[in-house]
Amino acid sequence: MISTLTTREPAVQEQGPAGAARALRAALPDQNVLSHAEQRPLTEWLDRLSA
């Protein structure tokens, strides 16, 4: 955990909204906070942003 926080590599490899959207989209399958109904529009919005 310490190396993750102290590394100089950015969390998002690609700059801008598209890169952030791709990174968040990749992390969605691992989360369990949002319901399936909440994930669907978020996934669609992130797909649009990452295009």
C-alpha cells in the first residue's frame, strides 16, 4: 500500500476525461456499492466519455 501511495506513476495513465473514464470503467466490476440499476447508466456515461 505504501508503494502505491508513494510511486510517481499517475493513477490514470491517459490524461483528460477519457482516461479517467476508462480507469473508472475498468474498476466498476470490482465494486459492490452500486446496484445493478445504478451501474447501467454509469457504465453508459463512462463509455460515452471514453470514446
